[in-house]
Amino acid sequence: MAASILAFLSAFLALACLTAADFYRDTAITFGDGRAKILEGGRSFSLSLDQSSGSGFQSKNEFLVDNSPIRVFNNHGSSGVAFPTNQPMRVYCSLWNADDWATQGGRVKTDWAHAPFTAYYRNFNIGSCAAGTPCATQELDAKARNRLRWVQQKHMVYNYCADSSRFPQGSSLECKRSRF
């Protein structure tokens, strides 16, 4: 989504790898009052944001491993940073207005003349890896780390670890540790 649109798309893709899916089977709409729609017989999904509200969905199943280098959660449990070692995660996707804080600290506001804003999902398959198997302790290789840096530089609009106005007490312990 272009920066000029100024809607905040939060796609916490915990554990997703892209292939094919059935959104009817794999997801549940979490909010949106008709703004979240499953399309094409379950092969695609749309989330929309207008001045009234946004929309969102989550995976029905829980998973343990993230194969997509969009965000990294290092295990710093020995330093007191909570880590989902035995706690499964879900895929959460939402489209909502956060222009009061997420768009350059709230300085840039949403141009509602371009609304509604819509995000589309397709070819989406959520894969998992059982705890205790080799893929459950997988780390990013050099290529995946470079891809993650590229995604963050080109597409990241907001990083809570760098939001000193919203968190004046300082960043959390997880933000002070190496990202990958």
C-alpha cells in the first residue's frame, strides 16, 4: 500500500508460507462488519478500511514456526524476554486507521478522499512445524536476513521499538536485543 494512502496495514504473518488455501476453512473474520470478505470460493480474501472502521481476520489453527522473514522473534528467554517456546501462534491480518500514531508519529493523516482502502490476500497457505523437530529451531540464513532488511527498509511504516513518543519509559527488553 502506498505511503500516500496512509492507512495502516498490520499483517502479523506468524508462520505463513505462500501456496494455496481455503479461506473458508483456514480463517475466521475477527472484525469489520462486512468489510472483511472471502472471495472466489475461498481462494482469496479482502480487507477494507473506510472512515467508520477497518477489518481483520485470523487463522483458525495455531502454529509454532515462522517461515516468512517479515518479522523475527529471537529467543531471549534467558534474559527475561517472553518467547512462545511452547505456545502456538496464529496468523493475524488487519487493516485499520492508525494515523494518529503510526504514520510518521501521527504527523501524516489519512486522505479519506481515496477511501475505501482494500488489501487482498490469495495463494495463502499456513504451514506449521511441530515442536521438537529440526524446523522448529530454524534460523534465518544470510539470504533471508537480507530479504528481511529489504522488506523493513522498503515497506515498514511503523516500528514500536523506535517509538519513543509512545513509549517514553524506553523500549522493551526485546527491542534492546539483537533482531537477528
